Amino acid sequence: SDHLLEYPIGPNHMDWHKLYPALIPSEAETSTDEAKQVEIVDIGCGFGGLLVSLATEFPDKLILGMEIRVQVSHYVEDRIIALRQQHAPEGKYNNIAVLRANAMKFLPNFFKKGQLSKMFFCFPDPHFKIRKHKARIVTSTLASEYAYLLRPGGIIYTITDVLDLHQWMVRHLEAHALFRRLPKEWEDEDPCVKIMRKDTEEGKKVERNKGDKWIACFVRLDHPE
Ligand code: SAM
């Protein structure tokens, strides 16, 4: 159950220094407004494969994985600490962190309007049964929340091995006036699409089982179309 999860009353009340100690000074040292902010989020990050690859792809950006399962989030935390220690001389992996959170609730408590440039939804839980569809991580209501958090030009990335879920995500995001689906040619050129195909744990599993991977990416528009 997630009713014991803690969340800040607003983005400025979050202790980001705790998550990115090498890159964000503690509150005592600076005002939160000058501090670097999280720009990329991996929703339901699982065991953190995507985060680890994004860390080196975007060394100057702060990247956050959100994961609801406590043991899994602890695993990712340990994984990141180990990587930071291993690569201490080069200062790598200080830009990734994991937060145990229910991403379907309270995202605007963590991030400000237009703060994010990329949101990843990699192999989200399919919730096959019709009465469970409302638990899916992309719905019309949540699409509006994602549009609020993403800056114009920001990207939503989705990948799944479940065709029905792919079609569901495409339908809900295409129906939203602030998102436009990007063409296949764009997907073929984008480095993050390559990363989410091959570096997520779930993507590797699907690869081993020779399953399909359905991808859809959406740009956050400046104005409703
Ligand atoms: N993205 C990872 C990957 O591709 O390897 C993990 C995919 S796994 C099938 C889905 C993950 O989403 C699980 O780790 C699950 O605990 C997490 N999850 C499900 N609902 C969530 C929510 N509301 N908030 C945060 N994480 C969630």
C-alpha cells in the first residue's frame, strides 16, 4: 500500500540535496531557486537500467527514477551508490537518483510547471482487465498533469510489449490537445529511443523472449492544436 509514502507540500519543500549530494548544495548553502533541477524522469523505473544509461547520455542533466516498490527502489539506490563510488574519480552517476513514490499521485508536489524536458514510461504495468484500466499510468487526467509538468518541446517516451496498452497510450495522448505524436523517422534518430529499447531490464527480457516492442513518442506543444 502507498498510504505511508511521504511527499513534499510543494517542489520547493523537497530535499533534493539528499538525492544529488554532489550536485545540489544543501538548503543552508543556497536558495532553492538557484539550484539545478530535475529535468528527466523515468516513471516506474524498476531496476534502474534506463537511469544508468541516461546518466552518461546526459551528464549535465539531473535524472530521477520514480518507483513504487520499496525493495526495488532500495535496490536502485544501492546500485547508484555503488556506481558513484566506483566512478568517483570521474564524478560519474552523481546526476541520477531514485525516489520511492506513487507517480500517479502528487507529481506536481515534486516538480514545477514546465520543469521537465523528458518523461519515460517504459514497459508500464499493463493492467489487462477492463475494470483495472483506470490504474494505467496514462489516462486523460494524467495526460493533462504530464502536459503541465513538461515544457513546450518536452517529450513523452513510451514503450511496451503489450499491443493493447500501446494503442491505449497512443489513443489517450493523441486525443490530448497539447501532445502530438512524433513520426517513426524521429524515433529512428533519437538516442533515447535506442536506449529505452535495449537498456531497460524489461526490454532485455522481451528481447530474450523475441517479443515485440511498441514505441510511441509525443512532443508537448506550445499551444493546443
Ligand atoms: N521501467 C522498468 C523497465 O522497463 O525495466 C520497469 C518496468 S515494470 C513492468 C513496471 C514498474 O513500474 C514496476 O517496477 C512497478 O513497481 C512500477 N510502478 C507501477 N505503478 C507505479 C506507480 N504508480 N508509481 C511508481 N512506480 C510504479
